[in-house]
Amino acid sequence: MAGKPKLAFYWAASCGGCEITITELGMRLIDVGDLVDIVFWPAAMDFKYDDVAAMKDKEIDICFYNGAIRNSENEHVAKMLRAKSKLLVAFGSCSHLGGIPGLANLFDVETMLQRVFDTAPTLDESRGTRPQMKNKMPEGEIEIPKLYERVRTLAQTVEVDYFLPGCPPVVDQVWNVFQTILAGKLPAKGSVIGAAEKTNCDVCTRKKGASGMRIKEFKRPHQVQLDPEMCFLTQGVVCLGPVTRAGCGLPCLNGNMPCRGCYGPPEGVVDQGSKLVSAVASLVDTDDPKVLEKILEGIVDPVGLGYRFGLAASILSDLKYGKKGA
Amino acid sequence: MVAQKITIEPVTRIEGHAKVTINLNDAGKVEHAYFHVNEFRGFEKFCEGRIVFEMPSITPRICGICPVSHHLASAKAGDIVMGCPPPRTASLLRELTHMGQIIQSHGMHFFELAGPDLILGFDADPATRNVVGLINADANLALKAVALRKYGQEIIHMVAGRRIHPNFAIPGGVNKALAAADRDVMLKGIDEMIAITQAGLKIFKDWAAANQEDINKFAVFPSGYMGLVTPDNSLELYQGDIRLVGRDGQQLEKFDSNNYLDVISEHVEDWSYLKFPYYKKMGYPEGVYRVGPLGRLNAIDQIDTPLANQEFKEYRAINGGKPIENTLYYHYARLIETLFAIEKVQVLLNDPDILGKDILNTRQEFKGEGVGVIEAPRGTLLHHYIVRKNGKVEKVNLIVSTGHNNWAMSEAVDSVAKTYITGPDIREGLLNRVEAAIRAHDPCLSCSTHAVGQMPMVIDVIAADGQLVKTLKRNS
């Protein structure tokens, strides 16, 4: 890389938490400013789409793209940044796996719009009005982006070079990735970076309990005082530790809350949710199918747990929408 | 005069994706400017079917800039739904986390997002008009800004485990008690943070003295004002009734959040994904109001911490005790609230119950419906859930802070465009002022478009006949 490497950040359908992770670098951000030129970062700087469009292909060395692809604007910017960037990194759960916005793939867009614009209890007589892509106003026409039928991941939209997981990625891992990239020590293209290969369960130090991990009943965190030293599954609380890639440093588990899987499946596992079902079912303490069914009913929302962050990237999403995409 | 279209895309130094369309008439004067929001994600719908106790961990993903607000509003709604009011210690710890959030969010906004406009100037070179430019211009100030934000984030980290998307509050309380050592660390930082915030206030007041003309012509307009208050109408950010005052500052309503449907309605326009809330009894658009720092300080009578109250008195005197209508005073109000939040941290940490171990109420009297409210950094936030007996969420309605300000932001954009864009020479700095009208509200369009969405901003200027003959680009 001649001169300072050029860096871009972008957010699509996301919450802004990934941007905050970058600001979490704090004083290290000043070092980043010395090592690279940030050429696009809408959250913090006044460079515009036109500035990016005017760049040559591959002029940006590294682009960190967070957020899922929800509408035509997200897609347009993803394609533009892909063309302008040597390395495109899917940054955070939403661009990696669809993230929580991907749960929207449980419904079609019309059903969502109905709730928000037709049936929400606060609406007045304007209920039923729908935002239109193009509007003739008395003073001229105005446009807003087209909402797509389903949420897609970045890799379902453009070719992605690396994946940095997490909702959001923890700041130390972001820093590690910066240094890895600047040192030119990246692994094979297509790899997950800023994370480990093992599972959270492998690195968790909670006690498994005397009886081993056998579950008779599922409980919820607000129903019991949770033992901060004991494995959640042993306590009958669903935890995604066994089906989640390690690397976050376990902030949830250390905060006495079970893992919800934001780092995605570990190496070798394609579908986190189906892996959770098989992992949990094997722990249930019964051979009687009726008892098993009753115990599993205690989970209440298996999809919302097993696919909390990964629905858009999952087998389930493909089943519902086939291969047509948006 | 040739018809024109100006595009600013995306709007920068705001949180999310938005667009402004400015229509020019044949004389090149601004006919009307629209602020519209591009994003929609559908949280109201896809939270249906989830389990209510998971909502405090799902809904923070509405917004990574103020995740604590959604986390707590959601837990508070869950408290009511499940009929399990939290023990006092749990409420204190939640409030402490919330104050950390106010400090970090307000601190970041003043110094890092709006600061470049105020300190470097609206007309500064756009390539350096940002936090990096600020560091180069005044490294000492930048260090203070980082320290203030970090202090807020560290409170969240120590109390709630994670800085972003905390996993801490659950219906009935919280899942982790506070260690005495952590309390002592937080207490040590108070004096320095107060000093930094007071330095920020001085920067703003000096800037205001030098820029009075801009302040008085930059989006000054009447509206109602809303915010949580204590029983004696002091500033409250965590728990209380919602107070709505009219343009003259007189109280229109003071109500429990669970009755919000009697007071607030929402209007839909087909040119924005964001709805327009208003005071139901007054109708739309007469009943529009503002929230956030400016709205809150107009809806209270005093502040119950001494340093912030002293600043408040000075602030309130600007308009002779009447509501402050100047959009640029959002920045001033934000700093006064930051001071309040720091003082409040001290009050909370010195409360003997803060180290209590009784943090979760597991006894429940299931109600099935509840509305959680909190004053997020950007304004009043409401989470309304209807839940089945097995814990599955059946219906969700959300009114978020930036949503309440939707009308005000549109009005501010229109007003600033009309004031500053008056001839064919449309300088970049003028367009930056249009963006600054939005930026003053510190909008969080991630929040507001929990419904659908995303927020770069685009400014289009279109002629009276709708013909697009020329495109003026921001840096052209």
C-alpha cells in the first residue's frame, strides 16, 4: 500500500452500535488516524456518496461495512463500496448473518407495514397511508428507497472478503483486526476474523454441576436467582454457548446472563439454530417422547432464541424464500 | 432562473439515514423543504412471538447509540406486564446505568458530532470539519471529550456488564449487584467530569455570545414540549409522570405512561417512513411538540441538583422564563442535562441501598399489558407490550424519542433552508447549516426507524414545475 491505507466505514440496516464500537477505541482511535486515512464515514465525517462515486475502482484499501441489506439504498451503497474497495469486511452480526433485523424474515414486508401504519394503536385517521417510493408533492417529486421483501446479509448481496462477527464486535477484537490488516497478516479470503474457532462453551469457566448437564425443566432468568458460578444449562436456562463461536470474552456470561449467540456458529457449523435444537434435545433428561415434548415447550420461542442473530443467513430463511432473494 | 436540484447524500454526523428535499421556485427561493427518513426495520412486528423477558436484550438493537434506554424501557414494560415491581436497589442500579448513558451520549454529541460545527465553524472545510479536525485544532479539548464519554461508558460497563447492548435488567429487577470497589471508582471521577462539562458550557456560552444573530434566526418556532418530571415538576430522566406543556409553557397534561393512548396520537405521511406523533386533543399539526433536552427543560420548573439548577436558572432567563424556542439551544440544554446526570450519579452512589443484594423480585402477579417509559438522551421513549400468559409477546407499539421530534426536525429544516438559501449561490456551508438543523436534535434515526430502516441524508432541490435541469452536488 503506497502512502497511508485508505479506510471506509459504512452502516446499512443496523443500529449504530458498530459505529460506537469504533469510537470505543477511544485514544487508540487517534493512533488509527495516524496510520490510515479515513475517506468515508457518514456517522462522523462529512464525505458524501458523490465523493465515493468519484473514486477509482479499488481506491479504498479497507472497507468495514456494518448492517444488513434491507432496502435499495443499502444494496446500492454495498455494490458501490465493493467496487471501490480492495478488501470488504462484513463488520458485525447484521452484515455477517442478518442480525436482529433479520428476524423480520419471519414476516413478509406487507405484514410489517400493516402493523406499523395500519393497526398500531396510536394511529389517527391517517392510518392506512403508506410511505411511497416516489411522491408528487405540490412543489415537486421526492423519493425514498425501496424496501425489500427480505433482509439479506452482505455476502448474499456482494462478494465479501472477511467476516468480523459480534453484536457488536468487542472493541479489543476490532483493534486486533486493525493490527492484523495493517501488518498484512490476514488469513485466507472468506475467513472469520477477530474471533476464535472454538465455542463459548469450550472457554466458559462456569461449573457444570454434580449431576452433569441433564435438564428436567427450562426456566427463565427472571424466575430464578441465577447462580453466577454455575453453567446456565445446568440451571435449566437455555444458553447458546455450545453453538456459538468464541472470541467475545464472554461479557454476557460474566454479567450473569446466558449467551444469545451473536458471534454466530463456530467453525464447521452452518446452521446455529438447528445445532441448538440438537444440542439442547440431547441434554434433556428423559427418553419418553411426551415428556420430551413437554420439557421443550418450556423454551416457548425456539426460533427467536436459536436464530436471534442468524435468521437471514440460515437454512430457515432459504426454505421460506427459496433462492429468489429479494 | 434555471430549476435546480441539490443533493446531499448522506446527511452526515447524525445517527442513521435521512434525506432532505428542498424545492426551489422559479426565483430560486426555497418553496418548501422536507425532512424524511429512509429506513424501516419492523421491530414492532418481528418482536411478536418473542418471549417478554428476552425483550430487554432484543430491543437495544433498535439503537446502538442509546441501547441502555431501550433496554430499560423494555424491562420497565416487563415489570408491569409480569406484575413484578423491582426492589429499590434494582431501580437505583438501573437509574445509575441510565445516567451513564446520558453522560456518554450527550458528551459524544456535543464534542464529537455537533462540536465541529460550533468550534471549527459551519463554513469550515468539510474534509476537516469532524472529530479528527477537532483533535488537530484543540487536542486538550478532544482529550476531555474522550474522558467524559469514557466515564459514562465505564458506568454502563461496571454496572451493566456490556458497554453496548447491555444484558442486565430483566422484568422484576437486575441480575447483578454492585461491588463497593466499583462504586468507589465511579465516585472518584465525579469532580473531573463536572469540570469538563462546565468547560463545555463555557464553550457553548462563548460561542452563543459571538453568534447571537445565527441563534435567533436559526429555526426558532413555537411548539409544545414534553418530558418526564418528578412530583414537583423537577427534571426526571428515569421514572415519573409525563408532563406536556403548551407553547406558553403552561401544563396541558401530566399523565402516567400507561395512559399514553389518551394523550398521544400518530399521523402518517406518505413521504416518510417515520410517523408524526402529536397531542391528541389538539389534533395534527396544531398539537405537535418537541422532546429531548430542549423539550425537557421547557417542561420542568427546576432541577433538583444544585449545579445543574444554577445553570438552568440562567438558561431559563434567556426568554424571560418562557419556553426557549431556538433550535440551537438544544446544545445548551444538552450540556445542562449532562451536568445533572453527573450530579445524579453522585446522589445514587451515595445512597446506602445502592450496594444492596436484594435485586430481583421473582413474585409475579401477571397483568399481560404494560407501558414502559424512560427519558432517553433524545427524549421520551415508550415501549407498550401485550403478552400472553406463557410469556409470548402478542403486540408491540413503540414511540421513540426521535419520532416525537419528527415534525420539529421537518420544521427546522424548512425554516433554516428558507432563512439561509436565498439566491443562486448555494455554498456548501449553507447546506451544512441545513444538516445542522437536524443535527441539533441529535436524531437517532436508527431508533426512529426501528419500524423499517436506515439514515444517510440527501438534499434535493427541485424547481416549482418539478423539472430537474441541474444537479448541485455538495462538493461541486
